[in-house]
Amino acid sequence: GKCYLETIEKEKSVRFLEKAFQLDSKIAPDIHYLIGKGYQFGGQFEKAIENFTKYKDDVASAKPSNKDDLIKKADKHIEECNNAKI
């Protein structure tokens, strides 16, 4: 899934990232961020926003040292999705 995010077919990443999350919800601390990006690139903005919001919740509960930066990054993607919907 992560590899697809680096290609021109970014939306194909979602299938693999979702499957990885189903198999192990703790597979990566940024799994919801990656899934959100896949949905965003695929034009599924509501699902993208949902995953970026879950990512923000994950970051808040994990309390990494760069928490504010990570939340701002997710907020930027949420704003992009909202603008795309308009």
C-alpha cells in the first residue's frame, strides 16, 4: 500500500492499507494517515476525512514529541478534502 502511494496509481493503495489494518490494527502508527491519503487521491473525500480524523485521535493519544506538527499535517489534508468537495 505504501508503495502505491509513491506511484501514479495512488488510489490503489487503499485496498492494501485497509487489509493490513484489518489484519493488525497496530501495524503502523500512521496507518489512518496513509489510508486517508489513498482515499484523498482517489477522490473519496469523506472517507479520507474520516481517516485523517482517526489519525489525529491516534496522535493525540500517543503523545509524540512532534504531536502539534502531525495534527497540523492532518488538518491540512482535511482542509484540502473539504475544498475539493466544494
